[in-house]
Amino acid sequence: MIDPKRMRSLKEGKQKKGKVLYWMSRDQRTKDNWALLASQEIAMRREAPLEVCFVLADTFLNAPLRAYDFMLKGLVLVARELQEFRIPFHLLSGNPPETLAHFIRDHSVSTLITDFDPLKIRRKWKEDLAEKISIPFHEVDAHNIIPCWKASDKQEYAARTFRPRVHRLLPLYLTPFPELKTHPFNETSTSPGFSVSETLSGINCDRRASPLKWLEPGTDNAFKTLSQFLENKLEGYPERRNDPGLDGLSDLSPFLHFGQISPQRVALEVSMSTCPVQSRDAFLEELIVRRELSDNFCYFNPNYDSVSGYPSWAQDTLDRHLKDTRPYVYSMDEMEEGNTHDKLWNAAQRELICKGKMHGWMRMYWAKKILEWTESAEKAHSTALSLNDRYELDGRDPNGFTGIAWSLGGVHDRAWPEREIFGKIRYMNIRGASRKFDLQRYIRYTESLG
Ligand code: FAD
Ligand code: FO1
């Protein structure tokens, strides 16, 4: 039985006989997917067919070609896996509310389930769709271990206020997954296939960031990446994670962003590893507390993508320093090309462009320098967001909106001693970086990226 607390109703609707449809969006996987498991449970109870669809929307938050390439290659594998469970998969395209309303009518769908996402674009799609349909419409949080609306009923101030809630609820939610079953009530299991290259050529998206080669998409590759991390990197994670010149991170974020692996599965595997407890705890703090805190911020703060989402002390302090002299001011183009006086920052920008995944420690430094080198927080915010979401493979994600709001606007942080331009926003500089890690090693590494 799927824990009812993971599912909530978006629309009661009138129950009738007919197919159950899972509208897959954030959690693009067959394995360990609570939304898919709940959909199958409802279909089994009614001895009804079960189908899955994904609606391809053009220019999703200015997503680049490299993101659509990674995502579509993952979806081809999802379609194949679903076929093994005799569950048809439909790749639809167009504006999701209209496209889905037609599909539901034409395929006599009796119940609709979708996965949770705190981003405004997805919530708008669901609102618009709910007005067009009259069948029951449910939502399942398959992305957070603790459903976002269960973890807290308000925007949390900081990790330290969110962490106790998470640790209290984890035993209830960090549970093993039931297996998906071969579905007995589908007449056909065949899905209308699709080709990645053809689909990609039809998408109207930003083509500046080309597809990446260093990371293969899909659930199997996510699991390979996870086991490599568990075997070789988890033990040294606390010591190595803040040195961008070392390969100390899990590299799971692109798979987590596209939902190709369940964070709950990652947490279960990490918890069972024989690594020292402080390594496991350090990683789970990021994977669970930090990541689910980002969903909390985006879900409860409608201005998660702008300066007005910052706490008032941060907005005031940035306002007070608006007129401070900026020794350096760079345009978006100069920053995009990595053409500044700061070789460390240019290296981070090179990693972003060439690898599509900037090291986590550098993302803080990188964003804070954008604040220092632009004439206002508003301009800095939109510059950081555009570059982040144009090039990061894991971009267009609550973690990104929150990471930028933390760096520029003190979200989930505290006030620091006041200074030029930053006011009381936490400051970072190259001297601090050189105390933490070998700058040249990181710069040399990014030069090797091409
Ligand atoms: P690991 O250190 O191995 O972490 C494992 C997982 O824990 C990550 O995949 C992520 O899900 C979670 N995690 C780790 N650090 C954070 C964090 N600071 N906040 C929230 N979750 C975290 N993350 C994105 O997924 N997409 C983004 O677009 C993004 N933009 C960012 C922008 C800025 C300015 C900052 C400061 C952070 C940003 N982050 C973003 C958060 C973090 O840097 C990345 O999640 C992390 O570097 C991904 O690499 P990894 O999976 O190898 O990290
Ligand atoms: N979700 C969809 O339902 N349809 C899309 O066409 C789509 C495109 C897309 C492109 C890049 C990207 O990073 C994410 C994309 N997503 C899409 C959403 C994604 O699956 C996540 O739901 C959110 O980005 C994270 O909250």
C-alpha cells in the first residue's frame, strides 16, 4: 500500500471506469518511483489499464540542447523499461495542459496522477489542466524522501531549523521501495517509439550549450555512478568535497535533477555502506537536508527566482550598498566568455561551459563574484540564473534557484560583518579560496577541459 501521505489530491473529480495515466515529468524513471507505484496500485485495484506519458515542452526555463539531449536519451530508456512491464509510454509534445486534456479525452483516462515539483511553471501547468478535466487528479512527491508538504508547512529559515524536522520524520519515510509489477490489465504493451535526434531537431531550444560526452544518461548509468561513489569517494567526502581540484563529489546531480535515480534509493544505499558514519552523515546532510530545503524554499516562497525572495535584512543591506563603487564591472557577455581579471573565476566559468557541471564549492564563489561585479543585486541575480540554467546540466532546478538566493541574498544564511558592496551578505574571495585548496591545480584541470 502506498503511504497515503506521499499522495495528495489536486482535484476530486468524478470517478468513472477506464485507464489510469501517470503524467511523468520530474521523476523520469521506472525504478523506485512513488508516483508510478501509486498509479499502478490504483489501476490494479480497479483492474484497469495503466499508461505513462511525458509532455515535451519547448524552451523549458530556457533549457539548452545539452539538457534536452540528456533528458531524451534517458526517456528512451524509460520507454523500453516500461515495455518490459507491459506499460505503454507516450512522448507527447506541446503546451502540457492542452495536450494532456486532449490525450485524457481521446484515451478515455479515468484517473490522472503526476509527480510533485515546487517550480512555478509546473504548478501553473497543473492548475490550468485541473480546470480542463473532470476526472480525479492526484500528485505524488516522488522526488523528496519526506513529501515537501509534510516536511514543513512554511518556509524554513535555515538548515538548522529544517534539520530536526527531517531527522524526526526520516524513520517514517526512508523506507524500502516495493517492486513495480508487470501490468496485467493492458491490452498492448507497445509504445509509439520516438527518435532522440528527430525529436531534438524539432525542439525550439537554446543551442549554444552542446550535448556532453563525459556523462551517459539513464538509470543504469546513475547506479554505476552511485556505486563508483560508494566504493571510491564516500569515505573521503567530508575532506575532499570543498576542493574543486579533486574529484571528490558524487556527480549524481544531473541524474537526480532529471529524476533518473531516486534520492531515497541513494540515501538507502549510503546508509547501508560500511563507510565511517561521519562520511555518510556529511553526504546525507547535502542529499537530504540541503536538497529538500531547496524544495521547501521554492515551494513556500513565490519569489524564489528574484531579489524579492531574499530576507528583508538582505534586501535592505544590498540596497544600502547599491551606490558603493564597484572596482570591476563586467557585462553578461564578458562573464559568459570567462573574460575577467580573476583567473579562478574564469576557470569556474570554463568548467561550467565545457563540462556543464561546475564544482559545488566554486558555484558559491562564482555567484558571489557576479554580485561584486555588477551594478545591482537584480542584475547579478538574473545574470547568475541565466548562466547557471543555460549551461548547468543540473540547472533549472530548485537547488539552483536556492543556491543563487543563498549566495547573493543570504537565504538560509545569516548576516555577516558589513562591508563594501556586499553589506552583510557573506563574502568570499580568492585569498579565502587559496587557504582552502590548491588554486593552480583547479585552474590547470579546467584548462584541460578544452
Ligand atoms: P554532491 O556534493 O555529491 O551532492 C550530492 C547531492 O546532494 C547533489 O546532487 C544535490 O542533490 C545535493 N546537494 C549538494 N549540495 C547541495 C546544495 N548546496 N544545495 C542543495 N542540494 C545540494 N544544484 C543543482 O542540482 N542544480 C543547480 O542548478 C545548482 N546550482 C547551484 C548554484 C549555486 C550558486 C550554488 C551555490 C549551488 C548550486 N547547486 C545546484 C547545489 C550544488 O552545488 C550541486 O547540487 C552540487 O554541486 C551537485 O554536484 P554533486 O551531485 O556531484 O554534489
Ligand atoms: N519537464 C517536463 O514535463 N517537460 C519538459 O519538456 C521538460 C523539459 C526540461 C528541460 C530541461 C530541464 O532541466 C528540465 C525539464 N523538465 C521538463 C522538468 C524537469 O523534469 C524537472 O521537473 C524540473 O526541472 C525540476 O524541478
